[in-house]
Amino acid sequence: MTWAERARYALLGLSAAAFGGSLVLLALVLLQAAGGSGAVASADAATTPGAAGSSAAPGSNRTSIHFSGPLPHALDGDSRFVAAGSLEPDLAFAAGPQPGATPAVTRYWVPVAALGTGVDALTSTQLRAMLAPGGAATWESVGGFGGRPRMLIPNVPPDLRGLAAMLGFEPVPNVAGYDELFAELANPAGDGIAFVPLDRLKLGGVAITIDGLDLVRGSGDAGAWPFAERASVVARTRTGSEVLAAVAERMTAPLPVVLRVVATGDILQSRCSLARIMATGDWAAALRGPVGDYLAAADLALGSLDGSIQDVNPPFLCVAGTNLSSPPEVMAALTYAGFDGMTVATNHVFDCGRDYCGSRAFLQTLDRLHAAGIRTVGGGHNLAEALAPAIFEIHGIRIGVLGFDDVAAMDLGAEAASPGTAPLDDDYSQERAAGEPAFYRPAADLEIERFTAAIRGLRPQVDVVIVQVQTGTEDTHTPTARSIKALRAAAAAGADVVVGNQAHWVQAAEVRDGAFIAYALGNFIFDQVHTPEHTQGYLLEATFHGKMLVTVRLVPYQIENQYRPVFLAGAQRLKVIRDVLTASQDLPAK
């Protein structure tokens, strides 16, 4: 029997006894395998002269604290804690709850799947079946891609002790450490699964929701989370009584400050989409329902407006043409969905309905978004305003957002004293000389010193940087070399999330330089029906713990009746994710 099969067998055997059928898989033996004495004090850790009989908070130099039992994770390595040996312990630690002792959750563990599996949620029954020894359950059988899961275990001795307690035996490492583990989980063709301490989670795989509980994204009762190391402590001496409360607080694992950011693809409530919306009699119809509610529940919802919102001229309805403008009433859908920010660095934001109106439709679009409390990036009354970030502060976390356009900025780009969009290229003279749209030009023509300087300049001002870019060619899952150059440069300059749009199809995505890059999210509200891909897209959900990006999730949808996105499930959901993953495998390494 292999170690993986023994792991599955041990997990299943432990589950029923520990949880009595409530997510019985992976019951936590909780630190008992850590056994041992934990930290060993040095000679310098003795009680300070003159302080005999006194004590202080753990970590001070005034007194040593003698203990028995397995030292909890948060205290491991603290030289103030000395194994009691034959002495009377000040504190006695035990795995799990004990009568008369102070209990604590000392660490949370979360299951994380590789991006390539297509899985972001499981039931306990599904997970139990997948890990059953000799079982036939595969990623495909639980709604994902691929065969049997491959369990990944990093060679990190302190964490191996906790994992051993959870598994019920000594696990055999098969990756060097967490960096290697998350690199494997980021593989768009990967099939791995890992159990990772919540405090070690970082970008790479997709954190899995279990039975509707989602500790990573802050959803559900954390007290019901099944994968938790629990311990207890009791005082045995006066010194122990004096420090008990501080020790119990310190050994208790904190829950992170969770920030959920959701970004969309192209928003165009125009043309046939506008006609369909008007026919409903409800100006918020495009987003009234689960998709709009999901956006409204995000801590930060960011959109990409690829058209104008104006009353300068009447807009076109369901006719052929590329003039994409909407009347002011469509703001109802954006406010219903709770959009916080919107990039206007797009190629149709100057469109003005039936008659040309210069920059009036564009400027009115800005005014209407601002009046609704929606911050804009990527456009303004002048170049400085167009290049300026929007900075949000949520849960004490500062998020800076920038927007840039490479599709029409050659013609619509802002200048020092005139309105327009934020140009991606430093100088479009080469593209103008070539006589074709800039986004068709090779990457060698793209100069992005101003672009990267803006990101580097924003980075010290905020905790999180998000960059939205309109770039690339249409109707393909494959990003252009020009798009790859720009979006990878954004990640290298310090962005945490980089979101491209313009293709009207979903495109490749990748983890690079600690950032998540999505080259295109597809249409979000639009009337294109030329191919199935024009009617499909995904919402990109990025979850931060404080300022650390720890996981992403692709949330596919289908545009119904040319105006209303509806979440997908089953094979249709997998089709959208497969389009992204397949294109991702073809991205150049450099």
C-alpha cells in the first residue's frame, strides 16, 4: 500500500470518531503526533535576578515557563517555554479539548486544488470518495478535469508535525517546500491537491469550499471548519495561572482580514442588449439576480465599460453597427450590482449615438459614473487625470487601481490639456506610421516605461495594486505578444492582479511574479452572438488576506437573450474554464 493510500485510509478511519458524521473526512487527531517537548531553552532564558516568583507575558525575558505536553504551533521556537521534564509544569498542554482546560484552535488547514483541476468546491462525501483507498473517484467525477488527485506534501518539518497529527501518521514529503508546492498548484494542467495551513496560504491553487463552508473567503461559521488543530492548556502553578490568559490568546490562531475583489469583462448595455433591456421594463434587468447579487457582495467590484453612457444623442438600438452608447437609465444595473470602480480606458467610450459629439459623451459618462459613486480609472479631462489611480480603503487595506488602453488610445488618448483615455504606449508614432491599429502591431513597437512607472509609483502608496488593460485582438483565446509583454510587465512592476479585456472571448491566464494575470474575461453584458464564445465569460474573484493575494476563482457565466449573464454549472461551466486553461498551456515561458 502506498503512502497516499495509507493517508486516505487513515483519514477515513479517523473521520467518524472525531466528527460523528459531520464532515467525517480528515478528522483531526490534532497535534498528538507533535508530542515531544517543543522548544528547548538556552541558559540565557533563566529567570531574571530579583524577579523570583514573578512572571511576565510569554516572550519577555523575566521568567521561563515550564510546560508539559505538545507545545502549540504559535509557541514553537519561543525560548521562554522550557520542557518541564521532572519539574512541576507551569502549564500543561494537550491535543484537543480537556476537562477543566482552556481550549483553543491553534491552526486552521485548508484544502487547495490545482488550477488545472477546474474544482473550487466539494462536499465532504465527494472528498471522502476521492481519497478512499483503492477508490475510483477522480477529479472528473467531482465536476472537474482529470484523473485521480495527487496529494502534495511540502518538506517543512514544523508543519509536517501538524500535518502528521491531522493525517494520523508521518506523511512523506514529495515537494521541497511551499514555493514549489504552490508552483505545482498553479499549473493549468495540474492534478494536485494539498492541505495548507491558513497562515501559509499564498497564490497558486484554488482554495476549496467544503460543504458550503469557505474559511479562506470568509463565508460560513469558522467554528464549524473541520480542518482545525485544537489544543487546550491548564495552569499547574501560580506562574502558570498568571500567564494562562496571555498564553491561551497567543496560541489561538487568528482569522485573516478577508478582502474579496471581483472583476468583470466588457460591459456594453447598447445596441440589441439595450433593446432587450428596455423590453423588460426594468433598467436593472441585466444584473438583477444572482450575478448582480454576487457582485454586490464583493468587497470591491470592478468593471470594464466599453461604451458611453450619455443623453447627448439617442443611442442606436438593435441595428448593425459599432456605435456603442447607452442612455443614462442603464446606470440602474451598475448601481444594483454595487460596482465600486470602472475602467473607461476602452475603445468605445467616446461613442455618441446617432451624431458625432466630440468628447461630450465621454465626459458625461465620467460624470454619471462619479455621481453614482463609481470611481473611474483610465480616462479623464487630461492626461494626468487619465493616468491617476483610484484608491480604495476597505477593512483597513488600501487598494490602488489603474486603467490603460492600447486599442484606441492612438486616437482617443488624453493629452496634457485635452480629455481622453490613458495610453498604454509611451508614444504611438510608430503605430501611426504603420497605418494600422496599434493592437495589431508587434510587441517591439510597444514602449511601456510610463505604464510600468505608474505601477511602481503606486506600489508604495497602497497594500494592493490592480491594473486593468484594454489590449489584444478579438475573437481568440490566445493573447498577442503585445498583450503578454504589457501584462507581464505590470506584474513585474508590482501589480497583484492584472486584468485584460478586448478579445470578447475568454483568454489565457497565469500566475507570474506573485501576481495573477487574466488576459481577457470575455463579454459580460453584450449582444454578440457570432460564436458561443461571444456569449460566455467569467468573473475573476481574487481573495486577499490582508495585503496578500492567496487564491483566485474563475466563475463562469452565459449571456442569455443578448443582455443577461447567468451563472453556469456542469459541462457548460467546465467548457469556459477549459478554454482558459488550454490557452494558458500555450503561453510562452519567457
